[in-house]
Amino acid sequence: MTEAQFKDAISPEHMISASKGIGGPQLSEVERMLGDQRVKLDADRDWLTSETGRLARADASLTAAVQRLTAATDHSMAQ
């Protein structure tokens, strides 16, 4: 092994690119993990959008119910 080959073998770049394992620092594994996280993030965004809409509808329903009760109370007090 030449000195240049030895220096290359112990370089951080070589150690990362030569690493073959799940969750390791090699570029292909980092890209895979980022892809997995993007899928999860998209699912979380979809859930948040759905829940925000559901809460807005529940709030509107509650507001309408309070308005009906207030109107009924006002009406009965006027009589």
C-alpha cells in the first residue's frame, strides 16, 4: 500500500463512503433516511390540515349553538 493509498484509506471521506450499514453516514443512507422523513412529514402535514379543518368546523358549530341559546334566552326573557 502506498502512502497516498493509506492516506486515502484513513480519510474521513473514505470512511464515510466505505461505510455500509443502516443509519450510517454514507450519502445513499442519508438520502434514504431523508426520504423516509419526508414521507412522515407529508403525512403529518396532511393530519394537521385535517385536524385544523375539523377544529374550525367544531368551533363554528359551537358558536352557532351558543348563538341559538342566546337568541332563545333573549326571546324568552322578552316575553
